[in-house]
Amino acid sequence: MIKNAFQAKCAAIAENKTFTNTIIGLIIFNAIIVGFETYPAVTNQFASIIYWMDTLLLIIFTIEIIIRLIGSPSLIAFFKNPWNVFDLIIISASIIFLGSSYIMVLRILRVLRVLRAISIIPSLRKMVNALLLTIPSMGTIMILLGLFFYVYGVIGTTLFSSISPEYFGSLHRTLLTLFQVITLESWASGVMYPVLEQDPSSWWYFVTFILIGAFVIVNLFVGVVVNNVEEASREETPSPTDKKLEEMNLELKEIKALLKDKSE
């Protein structure tokens, strides 16, 4: 009985809005400390203060994980949530490497602690979940993009390796150049115009690559992501039409049950 009461108390604390907002505030504070650590002047002057503040934050985050773990209906229910597993791994690794000589590992773990904001803030969590849902549907688009890059990579290496070896000297160089071109970053002044000076007919290569790659295939990625985000939002907050359809389905089930009873 005492155990159940304690578990209920921990669950209430874990679901409390003030508790959640406090953790979010501490994660943001942790992010600020990590940012200050990138300035050598600040680190040299306040090294001990930063260390103790980081240790205190780690203790608070550890207590938070313990509260959530105890407040969970069961261990299986806790570990079924991938965000709980993510938080536990980050905090456990931070505790293991605390005070060790692996400075770079500690700094990386401190940065990763900032990512815990995703697991705490519902809107961010929903967005990331929607992005993860897009991974299977992106497979076909990735294959199409890979084929597109490979074809243009071979063509570019064949045509322009002697004209611009720094950009098209080999297949892997050409693929890196095409990646720069598809981002539209200095693709004209940095890549296309130097090649055009040597080969004026090469414009078709760059124009068709931009039209197909940047404006068609990349927009397919955007369309898939937007569609999955909308579906995820619809699942969490159904529209009035969805609610009415659900009510109608329930009513139909009740009518079918009544007709079945009368027939019997």
C-alpha cells in the first residue's frame, strides 16, 4: 500500500506542469553553461564554479529520471518509451564519465544533455516523431536521388575533369561538387562560370541538374516530411470531421449489436 502511494506520488510529480517546466529551464541553463565553456577566458576563470554547477545539474537530472522511473506503471512501460531510454542513456553515461580524464567525452555528453529538451517538450517530441516516420517513405526518394547523383557524377567527370579538375577531377570530387550545387551555395559563381569560360555549351548540365535536383527531388523530400507532420498532428488532435466519423462508427456498432440481439 505504501509502495503504491509512493509510486502514485512520483507519477504525480513527473506529470506535474511546474516540475516539467523546471526541468526545461534547467536544460536551457545547462545549454548556456555548455556555451560558456567554449570561451577559454570564461573556462579558465570560472572552471571550479562551472564544474560544481554541472555536477549539481547532473544530480538533479538523475533524481528526475529516478522519479519518472518509480512513477512509471512498470519497468517495461518505462523502457517501452524510446525517449525514456534516450534520457537514461545520456544521464547514465554522464555519471560514468564524471570526474574522468576524458574531457572531450564529458563535453560531448554535456551537449547531448541539451537534446533532452526534445523528450521533455511535447511539441518538439511530436515534430521529431513525425520526422522519424518519414524515414521508411524516404527510401524510394533516396534511391532516386542516388541514381540521379551517380548519373550526373559520371557525366560531369567525363566532360569536365580536364577543364576543372578541382571540382570534377574524379567521381567522388564531382559528387561533392554536385552536393554543393544542389544546396544552391555559390553554384553559379564558384562552379558553373569557371567551367562556362572553357566550355560555353556546359550550361545545360548545370541548369538541368538544378531544375531536376533542387526543384523536383528535394521538394519531394519536403512534401513527404510535411505530409507526415500533418498526419502526426491529426492523430494527436483529430479534426471535427474525424470525431464525427468516430461517433458514427460507434453508433453503427451499437445498431449492429442491437440487431444481432433481436435476431437471436
